[in-house]
Amino acid sequence: MNDDISNLLTEATSAVDAAASSAALDAVRVEWLGKSGRVTELLKGLGKLPADQRKARGAALNELKGAVEGRIQARLENIRGTELGARLAAERVDVTLPARPTPDGRIHPISQTIDEIVAIFGDMGFSVADGPDIEDDFHNFSALNFPPRHPAREIHDTFFLTPGADGERKLLRTHTSPIQIRVMRRENAGAAAPQFQVHRDPPLRVIGPGRVYRRDSDATHTPMFHQAEGLVIDRDINLGHLKWTLDAFARRFFELDSVVTRFRPHYFPFTEPSAEMDVQCDRSGGQVKIGEGGDWLEILGGGMVHPNILSTCGLDPDAWQGFAFGLGVDRLAMLKYGMPDLRDYFDGDARWLAHYGFSAFADPNPASGLS
Ligand code: PHE
């Protein structure tokens, strides 16, 4: 190898060895072996040499080229190894670190309470029925024996919707009792609401939880709240069945045998006789305790299904009787879980829910415990 070539090799070799990264090494490669690299240019100049020098010079240059290439390749493997080692060290996963917490959703106390109610009545042979939140006058009032223009329609302080093209004025249901009509009456609810085709032939036992709406707002009333409608139709059903069922429910719901209940006569157009049921409680000291004290809290209305309702629904009142009741779901939740202000329930504050909510993995059932 000529002197100049061995000098070039020394120079290239130290440039290669000095490259500290694959990017720097690539720059060296371009400088020496690229399209207009120094070795490449020398090779291009071979043609101008006299023929007798060309062969030896060509061989020497090719040897130089091969040597530089080999040096670069060796250096590249070296750098890759170092770079991989650095990445492995930097991206190392510490498997001993504690896992990041995944936020787990909470079950709203109202959903929990509805699940508990359904579990208890389900255990007694009831099945769930549902109806639309937007009702018509017929299901919410007329079929339930509210006379036209009777003030009983006003006591509910109804939210009415703007009348449609046909003049019909829909409303937000003021109670879950229209579910009774939807269950008992054989009618075509229309393809628009197939999910509410809940008709069942008697004998029947249904529980219908859902949202209801009234113009009302203070610590114990919100414009939207929840009820669970109960309906039992059979032959030879009497008031004793109603009282037993509701007493049994109260004991199971509050998970306390000492719950004391009281029936107070009341008026509903769709039951006769009608009553409201209260539970005994102690409300002194800003707390609610069930089964002691001298206070009473109303949790439901109920009674024997009025014969007019049965007739309207195509059932013979001489052949069938039944009872119905409407549970105040929010009241039950307040009592059982000791949350005093109903408005907090529907504020949508995630901190409140994190505190008062229930685990999504607890499935309430009367055998394993409800809450
Ligand atoms: N719908 C009544 C209310 O909202 C409660 C009720 C239901 C009463 C069923 C009797 C029978 O006040």
C-alpha cells in the first residue's frame, strides 16, 4: 500500500473510532465512502492514470475501501451494543413498584336501593315491569280513576310537555302507578315503545321501579325522584296480604326484625281502601334510627286496587282482586343509609358518590345480605 493510502487509512480509522453514536458513524461513512466520499473520489480518478499504474493503484484503493468498511461495521456493532444497553437501563421496568390505582365506578345509593327492593320482591315471586317516563294523560290519570278536572290531578303538580300536532298534551309521569295500567291492560303500546309492552295476564305480581317527576323542591323533595310500584292481582287477595307483604319488606329492607310500621288511612283515586305506611324511627340528634323513638316517617302509599281500575283494564272485578303500593325509593335510601338531604343525591358530585356509593362488585341479595 502506498504511503498516502496508509495515511488515509490511519485517518479514516481514527475518525471511525472517534464516532460515539450511530449517527456520528454514519457521517463518517458518508465522508469516506459516500457518493462523493474521499475514497469514492479517488476510485473515480483511477481512469485518468496511465494504464501501468492503474492496476496496482486500483487494488490498493479497493483494499482501503474494504478496510474502512470493515472498520465501520465493527464500530457499528460496538455502538449498537452500547446504545441498546443504555436504552435497556433507561427504560427498565421496576416490577416491584405498586400498581397504579384504576378508578373504580361506584353504584349510586338510589341504584343500590332499587336493586335491594327488586331483590326482596324478586324473592317473593315478583317480576320487574317498566314504563315510559313521558306518559299520556290516560295512563297517568284517567285510567287510574282521576276524574277529569278533579283537583287530585293538581296535587301532583304535573310537568306538562308542549302539546303535539294532534293536540295531545304528554306529561312526565307523576308516579309509577301508570305501570299498573300498562301491566294489566291488553293494549298495543305501539311499535314506538316495544320495551314497555309489559302486559301480563293475572295472576300476577310485579314490581316497577322508575323515575317520577313533580314540581317540588326542598331538602326532602326534588323535582325528579324515584318510586317502585308494586302490583299483585289474584283471586281472594285481601288487605291482610298487603300488610304482611309490606311489613315483611320493611324488615328485610332495613335488615332489622324490630322495625315497627303503622298504616294510616289515606285517599288515592285508584285504591280503596287506601293507606300510607310509616316506619317508626328516632330522629333526635341529627340522626335517623329505625325501630326506636317516637317519630314516624312515611315510606309508601298503597291499598286495594279499585274495581274501576280492573274494569278499565278489562279484568272482571268480581273474579279478580289485588293490591298495589308505591314505595318512595329516595326516602327508603335516606332512612337506611342516613343521608339527610335529598338534593345531594342528584347533584352529580363525584366526591359524594365516592363516599356514599357502593361497590360495583356487591350484588345485593336477601340470602347473602343486601348491603
Ligand atoms: N301513586 C301513589 C303516589 O304516588 C302511591 C300509590 C301507589 C298508592 C299504588 C296506592 C297504590 O302517591
